[in-house]
Amino acid sequence: MLKSQELFKRAQELIPGGVNSPIRNFQSVNSTPRFIESAKGARMYDVEGNGYIDYIGSWGPLILGHAHPEVVKAVQEAAAKGLSFGASTKAEIKMAELICEMIPSIEMVRMVNSGTEAVMSAIRVARGYTGKNKVIKFEGCYHGHSDAMLVKAGSGAMLTGVPSSLGVPEACAQDTLTATYNDLESVAALFEQNNNQVAAVIIELVAGNMGVVLPETSFLKGVQQLCQENNALLIADEVITGFRVSNGGAQKYYGIKPDLTTLGKIIGGGMPVGAYGGKKEIMQQVSPLGAVYQAGTLSGNPVAMAAGIAQLNFLKNNPQVYEYIAKLSHTLCEGLRDIIKRHDVKAVVNGIGSLSCLYFTDHKVTNYAEAKMSDTEKYSKYFNFMLSKDIYLAPAQFEATFVSYAHTEEDIAYTLDCAETALKTIK
């Protein structure tokens, strides 16, 4: 790893923390980031030629694995025609058609460049449509790094010791109200305390930024009902779960019909992308039709659209993908649970579909407070042991493990063998 160490040293002189997204610097796992040179299928290869079984998949977009032939071909063909036009393309229409077809709650959609942009825009639309300012979010849920959402956020923000961020004026966050995930009464209380002031509730239908926290029975439908009763919009943040939990997202899986949905990751096939959409009457408030302004020079980028269209079409035409990745992930989760039980390890496993998280705690994890009880030092030891065995997990306790269509039963079996050795020694 000498080359990675040298590159990291150079990077730290030029880039804050040596990385362009905080979690990549491996600080929370007391290690040095590996600099990746290439990837194919379920494997990534660093600058020294070491190969790793990758369970991050670019933090979720690569549901088919790295460099899937159909996605790569689509990108190459699009790039050969031009990288960006700043003008309308047929690809934007194709992408919109696919999204609206596969997620029925979305009747109109606007492309942006990231999940952060998607959330920021959806909240602006909700405020413009309702004429109200306050937004309810859930403790530990990460909705990007816009000012208003950096309040008790998840993901890497859980590891900083700072509940929000410096540089965020109080005025930007004062209209962000925080409820407890899986606690319907906390949502109802905020509505009561802020009567007729709440524009929207934004929620990760599966909380994927404090590990993987599943909604308890009737919680999501209860939140939806509270929104309806209080004339507030329900915004489903499906940046992670969109086209991951099912081909219609987590909302299809749980039978929820939000007013607005934010998307990212999978719809770009690995390219930078985001989108927000929902009911036509709401989306018609967006400029140039309405008075809610939002724009982007590279929004609907033709290369990103080509990658996303190729991936979504593959998922649409090959529903067995979801059965396969869910089966592999289930094998991984059940294997870990068996190891935990046999060796009396203080750990629990949460999972749904191809998403999972191993928490080093002996408590059930249903919300942010319970997730925070995890032993991050033990996770650090576990991570580094697995990395030494060429298994690339998230370099932080509070992130999801992603299984892709490129993973094999052999990959899972090897991972479980290594996990057993690790868990026996660090329990």
C-alpha cells in the first residue's frame, strides 16, 4: 500500500483531508485510503494491483457491478457524439419516460446533478406549492449537504461529533424540525407544535445513512396519513433505495405513494446524477411553468442519461436481478447472524433486499440513538481485518453494504469465512 500512502500524502497537501468526500479518508477506521485504478464486475483494483471484493459499489449506483458492458457501451456511444450541449436531447425524454413508468407516483420529473440537488429542489418545490416553510426530517437521516438538511444528519456526519456543520447559519436551519425515526408520536407532536406551518416531511423510506434501519410496521403509512391530515407533502428520499429495493423503489415495496420523490445513484449508472419528481400539479410549479426556480448547466447531461437509461432498461427487462441480489444478501446476512450467535458476538445485522449493515451492538437498531450505541472501534478492527483479506467494506460503521448483480455465491462464502475469523478475534 506504499503507493496509496504516497498518493494520500500528496492529496492531503492539495485537497481538504486528501479527499473529495469526507468518508473516503478512512479516518473513522484508523487506516489509509486505497487509491483505486480500475474496477470490473464485483472487483476493484488499487494502484498497486491489489484486487478487492467490493461491497460499496460507488455507494450504491452500481447495482449491476462495475463497468457493466451495456452501460459502458452506452456511455462510449454517447461520449463520441459530444459530452455536453447545454440543450435539450432525446435522452432526457427517454429517462423521464422510464422513471415515470417504473415509479407511478412520479408523473413529471426534473433531472439534476446529485442527490443533494434533488432534495434541495424538492424542498423548495414543497414550500412553493404549500406556501409554508417548515420541514420535518428524521434524526440520523442524511439528505445531502444543503444547509437546511445538515441538522442531526446521518452518513459521515454521524462520525464528526458535530450534529450539523459549521458555516450553516441558524436562520437556514431554524425551519428544519427533527423527529425520531420509527416514532410516529414524535412526528405528530411536531405537527401539533407547528400548526399549519409544515410544508413537508422528508424521509428515507429505508434509512440508509445510519447503517440500514428498516421502517417498523405501519410507520410509513402513519407518516403519510399525518401529512394528509395536516396538508403537508410527503417527500420520499429514494436516492439510495430508488431502483435498489425493487424496480419501483422502496415506495413500491412498502405500498407508499409520496407526493414527491428524490432519486440519484442508480439512475446514473455510476455517472453524477440526481432527479426529483412527483404529482403533475406540484411539479408544474417549477420554472419555466411556475414560479419555483431551479436550473443546472449540466442537468440532463447526455452521457449520464445514456448510462442511466442503459442500467434502468436492463433492470426493467431483467427482473431476476432483484431476486438474485436479494438472495445473495440474505445469505450474507443470515451467515453473519449465525456467526454472531455461535461465537456470542455483541452485534446485530439489519438488512432488506441487497442492502445490509453489521452493527457492533447487542441492541436492536431501529433509530438514530440505537445506531449510535454501536462500538465504532470494533467496527474499525473488523473493517481493517476484512480489508487485509481483500474485502472492501464501507470505511465507517454507519454505512450500508451493497450486493450487486456481479457478486457470486463464492464471493459471499469467502466473505463469511473471513468474517468468522474476524468476529471470533475482536468480540
